[in-house]
Amino acid sequence: MNSRIPAPIARQPWEMLIPLFLLVVFGAVVLYSAAGGHFQPFASSHLLRFAVFFVMALVIASLPRSTIEWGAYPAYGGVLLLLLAVEIVGAVKGGSQRWLEAGPIRIQPSELMKPMLVLALAKFFAGLPSGMVGSWRSLVPPGVLIMLPIILVLMQPDLGTSMAIVFGGAVVMFLAGLPLWWFLTAGGVGIAAAPLVYFFALHDYQRARVLTFLDPENDPLGTGYHITQSKIAIGSGGLFGKGFNEGTQSHLNYLPEAHTDFIFSTMAEEWGLIGGIFVLVMYGLILGWGMKVARSAQDRFSSLLAAGATATIFFYIAVNLLMVMGMMPAKGMPLPWMSHGGSSMMTNMICIGMLMMINRWNRHRRGIAS
């Protein structure tokens, strides 16, 4: 059977690609419904973006290890310069300054920083002698690598992306072997500082999100509207849903951002619990494959990079699902491969490309070993 399939096709990681393709197609179906039964404007651009970024992922997957290691710090520095450019000439949308525009092209550099930070940290810890893990040399340089983009992203302001950057960086640092008590201490300091951050560091709209999370029914037509309507949509879907293109929350415009941040709510209303389980299983297969790639890696750099890329994808999924179910404050975090959005699609496909690249390295080394 394998002899009948061309080698370039047979050696692709289909245990990840099949769930990925199914999610993208299912996302297009939900976006078709969110547009009132029309392929335009959401489903068509969704599929087109995926096709473009999938080609990009294949290009990344073909890169040699030497190129990736050499380009780790320059790539991080380049994105850092883009973040600085956002503060100078960035486009403003929705009260935030997060985008760079050049004609029809719009890019959000903070999205690029998520995988680039993971890459830079993997490069750093791969070159750090094991005897220095646990010393200040394993904490200060990575801390600087994390804090520089965090400062620029918070100036936009974008707290959610800042949290995503910190999460990816923390996962790489933890897996690199830094002492657990460092992370516990940092968590304790964060909890102790939470009241100060709430009253003195957060913007008014961010404080409103926290209050809405704690009691969304207190203002169901105001600050609690998004979460209230999202939970109504999810709950009304029941076991099997109302049926394809039969959702009322999205079609009657009760559910805000039905094609982006709240795409899962749109799906759950029409496809019910069965649809939700299908989506979760597909994500579980992709994330499980990512961790398998990380565990199979033959060296520290590959393992940390694969784990960090998988953690970045996981953060998108976890935050979006918790948000739409009212289990954490509302945040503009698209659902990977289902929501309509170019920047998040690009970030997650970069992570997929990195994982495919490391999977190819692993397969090549196993071939040499055998």
C-alpha cells in the first residue's frame, strides 16, 4: 500500500493533518452559517487564508536545523522592531494600536512574537550549560527576552497577548529545568500584586471585564451582554443542536462577534454537545501529536521548541473556550482554525510548521540511527 503512495505524501504527519483539515472545513461550515447562509465574506477568506498559511507551514517544515538555529535571535529581534514600529506608525482599531499596514496587507506583530519568543528561548536554553540551570544566568537573560515584548504589547494595550507571551515563555523555562519554587514564588507574588494591578494598572474596560466575569448577570444588557448571550447560545444547542443554519442567536445578531471570538458558541447552538465534543477531540489529537513530537525530539533545542509551539496553540484553545463559557474574563482570543481571522491563523500555522519541521528532524535522525 505504501509503495503506491508517493513518498512525499506518505511521510506527512497525517495523524495531525487529518484533524487539522477537518477543523478548518468544519470552521468554514460554521462561518457559512454565521454569514446567514453565504460563502462570502467569512468562509471563503477563511479557506483562502488557510491555504496560503498551509503553504507557509510546509516551507517552514522544510527548513534545515542550521537555518533555524542561526535565525532564532535575528527573527526575535526583527519582530521586536516591528512591535516598536507599531508604537510609532501603527494603525489604531477599536481603541488599540496593534497593527502595521502597508496597502492591503495588515499584520499584528504581537501575534508573531508568540512563536518567535519560544524559538529564541529554545535557542538560549539549548546553549546553556546544564550546570548553570538554576542560577541567575538561566533567569535574567530569558526574563529580558520576555519583558521587552511584554512592555511594548502592554503599551498597545493588549493584556491577553501579553499573557500568551508569558505563558509560552514560562512553559519553555519550566521544561528547561528551572526550579519549581521559582515559579511558585512568581505565582505567589502575582496573586499578592493582583489588587494593585486591578486598581492601578488595568484600563477601565479591563476592570469591567473582570467584574463581568465575576457577575455577568449584574449587567446583562451592558458589560455582561457578550458572555450572557454566549452561554444562552451554547445552552440552547442541547445535545444535537438546532440544526445547520438554524441558529437564532447569531442570525438575529444577539450573539456578538459570532464569526470570530464566539465562533464556538455559534457552532454549539447549531451542532450541540455532539459538535462540541467533535471539536475538542480534534484539538486533543493535534495537541497530543505536538507533545509526541516534543517527547520524540533527540536534543534539547528541538524538544523545547516543539513543547513551546504546542503550548502556544493550547493557550489559544483554552482561553477561547473558557471565555465563551464564562469561566474567565472576556478577551479577544480567536479559536484556532475555526474563527475568522488572519493574524491568529498565521501564528498557529507557524507553530504547526515548526512542529512538522521538528517531526521531520526526528524522522531523519531515526533513519540515520537505524
